[in-house]
Amino acid sequence: MRVRTLEIDGQMMTGAPGESIFNVAWNNGIHIPRMCHLGGLTDVGACRLCLVEVEGQSRLLPSCMTPVREGMVVRTNTPALQKHRKLIVELLLAERNHVCAVCVANGACELQDLATSLGVDHVRVRYRHPQCEVDLSHPRFGLDHNRCILCSRCVRVCDEVEGAHNWDIGHRGTNARVISDFGTAWGDSESCTSCGKCVQVCPTGALFSKGASVGEMRKDRSFLKYIVTAREKHQWIR
Amino acid sequence: MSTRITIQPVTRIEGHAKVTLHVDEDGAINGAQFHVIEFRGFEKIALGRPFTEMPGLMARICGICPISHIIASSKAGDMLLGVRTPRAAVLQRRLLTDAQILQSHALSFFHLSSPDLLLGFDAPPSKRNLFGVAETDVEFARAGIRLRQLGQRIIEGVTGKRVHPNWGIPGGVLGAVPGELRDEVLARLPESYAAMDDALGRAKRWADQYAPEIEGMGNFPSLHAGLVGADGAPDYYDGKLRLVDGDGNVVAPGLDPRRYFEYLEERAEPWSYMKFPFYKPLGYPNGMYRVGPLSRLNVATCMGTERADREFVELRQRGGGAVNASFHYHLARLVEMVGALERMERLFADPELLSADVRSRAMLNEEEGIGSCEAPRGVLFHHYKVDGNGLVTSANLLIATAQNNLAINRTVEQAARRFVKPDALQEGMLNRVEAAIRCYDPCLSCSTHALGQMPLVLELVGPDGTVRDRLQRE
Ligand code: SF4
Ligand code: FES
């Protein structure tokens, strides 16, 4: 297997054939912002936060979905990219009702952290204030559509890791919603095994443990690495 | 020609309000209204949200007394869970109730009201603030700031945050009290008691000196309501609601606050966003009652702690049966601050206060939860109904300042008749009307569940409805 050699932000790096720019960058200490990507799940390119500039390409490319090529020259953090990322986060914040102050995930939310690190101190587009529901029908977990950014991590972890495929994304455009078991209340789902993996991978307060009060929800994603290592390497190590 | 005087915005209170004074053909004041002109509607925001979020959400109603909203909300949550809250959690909630009484009353007395009392009601408006007080008596101003800071420090020390902490939850609180806080607070108590002695000495002299203001700023018989414990002392966290009349006769010895809707009702008026609660058996508006520091002391038979008890006896001598002059809210606030310091000293002596057993866990067991407590400005009720999954389907908040609404209106009218001469308006006259309102330390952010510092507008209106004069201060 021949490795690919490329340049990212002026540094020479190598990656395996088929490996994403995102992975190679992260393995070399360049942390490209991301929201839908989560190590251990397949990438879908839903959020576009990981966009990068590739020399010779007129379009920006999602680094999580773009395999490395020999001789590529990639830039991950130009002023133009920073501007785009900031706007994406603002659009995410405006799309639903993200009220950090009273959110269960306040202080431990990837969207909040990203907004802070990108310097989002206000939102320039108009808030849509959609009417979104909270589904508390499951005995242990809750789903608050107000906080969902449709990253689909829950969909993928349930399908790829747990093998239950309870979650999907239903409807279109701004009406798109995460749905359980083809649109039944979560508590009535026949496929949900109540494993809680979706809750742990959800980047925001959209999926949470029932009973969590404001700012109390903390997520632990270490299980994912454990399972993936076990599956791929047959090593059961923490 | 007849006239209407409007004071807008009313200053040095929390929120936005306007006062309209109606003047008759002969130029005499013949009516007054205190309007609350902002609206926020937390009762709506709560709908469809999980009840477990309520303490954190309701804390946002108010930046001055978030702790009271957290506690009333957590208690409603306790009821929804149907659990017994661990004793250590109850001790913490009691501690923070007292810390908040201390900081909120210090703000009201030293920062907002002492400028009038120390410098006089006719002092230039530019001087009537805490800076003016500090210029005149720096030690006094500093004592007020220190007392407030002690209350805030305790809240911060327990919850990790000074203003909107994530601390209260249905079933208890989130964490244990750090041991260092006890030593820090106990070390500051001697200084705090001394500051209170000094403030009380001054307040008593002022109470003797401002006779016309005492007479004319809300001096009328009315019901008083407050939570009392089994010993007859105010129980800010868990008492039964007692009502006495203006002569101090007990009207209701100990009503269950969880059944408040059976004996309290709210009326809406088109000219104010703040509702008008009244005691049902006496009807509207005769069922007007007052709440808050003075009323708590009127319904209680003692304070339950040594220093506060001495002051309590003295204060009660200022009235016949009950003390009806709202001016004495100031003095009552100081007595309560002393009581809060003493109770906190006791609480810190209880080793269980530091226990980490602070949370009872349960699933939802009830569909209706009601929590009450004494906020700095008076008794507070939070009432939620939830569906089978725990989503709030209805929320009702009955807030201290709203319960004083009828009395504040009555007070404004009395003060206007007494002090305002419509044909020769002077700033000091209007300031007395504002000061009369400030006796209640009204928090309009809370009572309309609305936001902001309170500026007041005053309008003078004639019988034909024309505005003849208008005074506004930012
Ligand atoms: S519920 Fe959470 S994990 Fe699922 S799509 Fe929404 S934000 Fe992503
Ligand atoms: S992380 Fe690449 S598109 Fe979301």
C-alpha cells in the first residue's frame, strides 16, 4: 500500500489511500472544526463545517468526505473559511431554538463550544423560532427538537454500532426532523433497545437523559472508541 | 381645567412602571394608578418544556431573587416526583433563602432607599443615589455594599454562580456545600452584626424623624399575609400561610400554601400588565392584602432568634395590632436581615449542612406540583401541571410584587393626595410618590415576569383625559 503525501497548512503529511483529509489533519494535530463527523461512524458530510480549500479546486470541499490525493495542497483555516464557518454556526443557531441559558447541555455542548471558538457573539440572520416539540415518552431519555441540528450522529450510531436503526431523518427542508421508528413516539418504538448510545453521541442537548436539569447533562463518548476497537482489532481495551 | 400627572419611568425600582395622577376640576388629586407597562410571560415559555428544567428556567425571571424562584420551582418539582427531599438539601435551600434575603434587602435599603432617608426627599435628584450616600457617609455606604456582598458570596459559594445558578432541581439540589465557605462566612459575622446594629439605629431615628412620610406613604389598615412556622416565627422556606387584619387579629391561622387557589384569586385590569390578587373570602377589592417584610413581621409572633426578636418587639410597638405604615417596610427589612444572619449562623453550625446526600431521585409520580416560599418581597407560589411524560401543560406563578399591587395603588393615591400639589409641581413631591412605591421594593421583572431596571413616568391627567404635565426620569 502506497501512502499519499500531501501538504496541509504548509506542513507535509502522509495518509493512507482513501483516508479523509479531515483524519490526516487531525492525526497531525490540525483540528478542523466539525459537527456531523464523529470518529467510529461513517461520514455523511451533513454540516459543512469541515470545509477546506484545495489548490486547483474552485469549490470548497468537505474534508471529512474528501480522500487524500498525492500532491494535494490543502488550507484549513483561511479568513474566508473562518467567515463561512461562522455563518454556518449562526444559521444553525437561528434555525431552531437554541437557548443555552436554560438548556440541559449548557456548558457541555459542541455547538456552544464551536460558537465560542469561532467568536460568534451574535447572530446576523433572523431567528426562525419554529414550533418544535419535546418527546419525553421514552422512560429514560428525552428528545428536544428545539436543540437538534440534524447532524444525524444518532441515526448512524443506532444503525451502525447498535444495529437497531431506530432513528431516521424524516420530512424535508426546514421541516426535517429526527424520527423514531418511522415517526412514532420514542416510547412506543419497537426497534429502540434503550441502549442510550444516541444520547451520548448527540452534540447538543437534543438527546438527553430524562430528569437532567439545566446544565446537568454530560456526555461520555468513550464507549464508541471501545466498541470500534473491539470490532476492528478484536481488542477489548479501554 | 383638570389634569393628569404621570410619573414615568419610576426610578430605583426593578422594572418599568408609570404612575397616573387624576386631578379634578378644583385642581385636587382625585385618583391614582400604578401601571406596569412591560410584559414577558414566563407562564407561556414554560409550556411544553420538561418539568425538570423549571428551576433553571424560572431562575431567569429575576436577577435579584433567582433563588426564590428556584426554590419554589424545585419544591413544585419535589411534589411532582412525590419524594422526600433529603434534609441536607432542605438545609441548603434554607441557607440560600436567608442569603438572598440578606443581599436583596441590602440592595433595597442601602442602595435604593437610603438616599431618600439619609439625604432627604427634597435633595437634588443627582445626589439621591448610592454615590450621593457615599459622599455623605462613606462608612454607611460601604457597610451596605459589604452586607449585600456577603449574601451574594454565600450564594456563589454554594452554587458556583452569583446570579443564575444551576443548583436547584426537583428532589433536592445539585451538590454539597464546600467546607471552606463555613469558615469564611462565620469570620464575617461579627462585622455584619455590627453593621446591622448601626443601620438599625439610623433607621429607627429616621422612623421617628419622617412622621409626615410615615403617615402619608401607604398608612392604612389591610390584611397582611406571610408564611409562619409552628413556633410562630416567619418560616421562609416551608411555613403555613397566616393572614391577619389591620388590627392584628388572626383571619386565617395557617392555610396550606399548596391550596392557595382555594383562597387567593387574581383579577386583571386593562391598564396594567400586573394582575391584582386578593383574598377570596373578602372579595375584590376588599380582599387586598400586603406581603413582604412588614407583613411577615405582622403575622409572626416572634422571629425565633435572639437579636432579631429584640428588634421584632420594638418594631411591633410602632403599630397597634399590626404595623400598617408601609414606610416601616424599611425597618422590617433590617430586622429580617438580622434574623437571616442569625439563622445562617445556626445552619452553618449543623454538620449535616455539608452532607453530600442532597438529592432524591424518582420518576414522575404526580401530575400537579405546587411550591411556595417567602421571597424577599413576599410569599411566592409556583404551580405546574404536567402531562403523563412530564411536559408542562400549565404554569401559574403568583408573585410577591403582584400581591402587593392593590396596596401599591392605594399607597400611590394616598401619597399623591398628601404630597402632590398639581398647580405647583415640584420634584420632591413626585419623589415622595416614588419613594412610597419603593417601600414595597417592587420587582416588576418578577411580577410581570418581565425584564429590566425600573424607570418610572408620572402623568398628571385632567377629567377630560388630557395630559397636563409629565415627568420622566431615566
Ligand atoms: S438528535 Fe442530536 S445526534 Fe440526532 S441529529 Fe439531532 S443533534 Fe444530531
Ligand atoms: S464534519 Fe464534515 S461535513 Fe460535517
